[in-house]
Amino acid sequence: ETGVTQSPTHLIKTRGQQVTLRCSSQSGHNTVSWYQQALGQGPQFIFQYYREEENGRGNFPPRFSGLQFPNYSSELNVNALELDDSALYLCASRQFRDYNEQFFGPGTRLTVL
Amino acid sequence: TQLLEQSPQFLSIQEGENLTVYCNSSSVFSSLQWYRQEPGEGPVLLVTVVTGGEVKKLKRLTFQFGDARKDSSLHITAAQPGDTGLYLCAGGRQAGTALIFGKGTTLSVSS
């Protein structure tokens, strides 16, 4: 069974740029969620995708957007990067009806200069 | 507003000591998970509790869900250096919804 994978592992961007992060869900999982984890904080929910549609969104502006593909993999896009976007971005997958048990990837460390 | 409050925020103990980490909320959760995260890695699921009053044991770790499903605790017996890490509690309001995380407890166990 393949776990959740994310790419890239690290990324450095400058303010105003755009970034795309990628996630492959664990085998058999149809739901993908994205979280942002700032240094010293717990993960904060960005949004969730199920059946290729956004199925819940946290308190993040529209410049955070995403996609889910037919194979359940997903992308997180962030436009007009700000310094505060520097964080570890985590992708988690699960079966939609599971008791919220989510399985996380290793994350992408984004640094915005 | 932090819906899940974890305490203590930091804990530094000697090998062999016991410890308890608390996760409290004024909200009811349908389920609660505990995760452990190491630096630069994603959180790893330790346990899920779904029934009020439920107690689960995982080797030296004991997890309890409060009767009202608003709080939880993690107790570690005879801590070892390998237990070092960030412990996160996370709650789900309903099955299929996003997780709400606490800020975490950073545990350091020295030999």
C-alpha cells in the first residue's frame, strides 16, 4: 500500500509569485485535504476535495485554490504569494465516510522571501 | 479562537518519567485523533477515539476520550527518548469533515 506523497519537498519563492504543490493520495482513498502549518502551530485546514469538487473550505482567501484529478491526486495553487504564506503545507487523504482519520504526507516546506 | 486547547505547550522530562497531555474544548466532537509529528515530517496517526468515556491503549500510551466528547488526554508511562516529538490532538465535528487541530505539545525526553 502506497502512502501519501507530496512534491516538491522544499520550495523557495518571492513575494507576488505563484506556486503549485502536488499530492498523491494513499491507495484506496478518495478524499484529499490540504492544511497549512506555520512554525510552532498546529495544522490549519485550507480545503478538502471529494469527487473532484471542493467539499469544504477553511478561513483562507480565494488566492488559495485547488484541484482534484480522476485518480484522486490533488494540487494546491497559491497566487500572489505573501511572506506569511511561508509554512509547511500538508496533504492528507482518507475515505470520505471514515471517522475523520486522515493520513498525512511528509509536507512541502514553502519559504516566501 | 482556538477550539482545541492543548496543555502543556512544552514538556521536558527524564527517561522513565510518566506524563499526561491534555486536549480541551467547549465543543463536542464526533471523534478525536492524536497524532505525533517529528520535525520536517507530516503528522502520524496514533489513535482515534469516538465513544464518550472510551479508553485505548497503545503499548505505553493510554488515550482517553471524555464522557461528554469535549476533551481527551494522552498518558505516557515510562517515557523514552524515542517518544520525543510534537503531539497533536485533532477533532472532527462530523464524519467526513475537516479536522480541527490543537497547537500541539512539544515533548522532549532526555536519557
